[in-house]
Amino acid sequence: FAAGIVQVNIFVDMILASSLQVGSISWLYFSDRINQLPLGIIGIALGTALLPHLAQLYANGKTKEIRKALSNSLYLGSFFTLPAATALIILSPVIISGVFGYGAFDRIDVEATAKALVVYAIGLPAFVAQKLFQTVFYASNRPTIILIISSITVLTNIILSVILMRSLGHIGL
């Protein structure tokens, strides 16, 4: 359930986006699809590879090694994520135009989706770090902590989304 809580956030944001300008749901969806590429390649891959190693270290009581493995993973994740996020921020109009900018997806749609991608990209390094920190809690057999933190983030997301969408539109979500 804790791992699926992100889907709750996405669902809430889509419901809220439906009350905004026509196209908001698509803009958020398409920009999120582009943002998922570096997240999956870097964050989820690192977290998945790290889990068995951390679980073994935890079972053997090697807390210093756990910290070192997490630190190394955060460093490696940052090494790849920061340039990816920077590229997404700088090249977002080009990327969105190249991938989606044809047919009924006009210039306005490209601009709105690119703006959403910039905001997603700003959060990319933190999202990758969050995936790595989650791995520590799973490896140490403490998924309840992830559930509690995830539940708090859902409530925070709902509150901030309602506040920010009023002034920033779909980008606030």
C-alpha cells in the first residue's frame, strides 16, 4: 500500500486538474511520462539494485555499511540525476515539441506541457533520493514508516495542490 500511495497523489492531481483549463490533464500526463524516464532508469533501478544488499547488511547488523551504501547510492544517483534534471529544464520545449508536438497538439499545448516538465524536473533529484531512502526502510523491515510518511505526503499534496492550483494553474499541481 505504501508503494502505491504515489498513485493516490496522481489520482488526486488528475481530479483537481479536471477543474482547470481544458488540456491540463494531458499536459500533466505527458510531462510526467517524460520525467518518468530518468526516474525509472536512475532512481528505481538504483533502489531495486540496492535493496538486497541493504537487506543483507541489515540482517548482519552492519549499520555503518548501510550508511555508506546509501551515501554511495545517493552520490551516484545525484551524479546522473542532476544533469538529467538540468537537461529536462533547459530542453523541455524541444523535448516536448519533438515527442508530442504534432497533429492536434499545438504550440500552446507544447508550452504548457514544457512548463509542467520543468517543475517535475526540479523535483527529480528529490524523488530519486526518496526512492533510495525508501529502500533503507524496506531493507530494515520497517514499511510502516514508509506508509506513515506517504500518508502525510498525500495530505500535504492535497492541501498544497488546492492552494497552488489557484495561482499557478496546472503547474501548481
